[in-house]
Amino acid sequence: MGNRSLLYSLWQLIWRPGYFISDYINGKRQVSFPPVKMLVLMGVASVLMDKLLLAAPTTPSPQQPASTSTLARNTSSSKSPVKAPLF
């Protein structure tokens, strides 16, 4: 039958992990993708996805500095107790 694809092996690991792993341990390795290659490929894919898709923008957003009068007003205001949220 030859080597199966990476997608077949991942599908089997998701939907039939016990059968897939026991077949591999019992010597039926010709139907699965090599596990070390799978580990390396999945690691590289996850790093690339993290860097390309989930990365925050690298340009800083412009912020206006707070004026000293605003800071003074915020620190001198009446101190009311802060209620903790009830969960």
C-alpha cells in the first residue's frame, strides 16, 4: 500500500488515536507517516502560523502624552472605594 500522507496520519490520530498507535506499535508502520518527520513538520507549521497569522502589528500606535493637569486632576480626586466584581 505504501506510505500514507501526513493528512491521513493526522486524521487517524484525531479520530482513532488508540487504534492508530497500537497498529504502529504492533509493526503496521507502512500505513503511517514517519512520526519524527510529523513532529518536525507540525512544529515548523505551528511556528509559521504563529509568526504569520497571529503576530501583532510591529508598528507602534501613536499615543498622545497625558498633560500634567490631567494627571494632577486624576490623583487629587476623591478616593472612593473600588468594589470588587462578584463572580
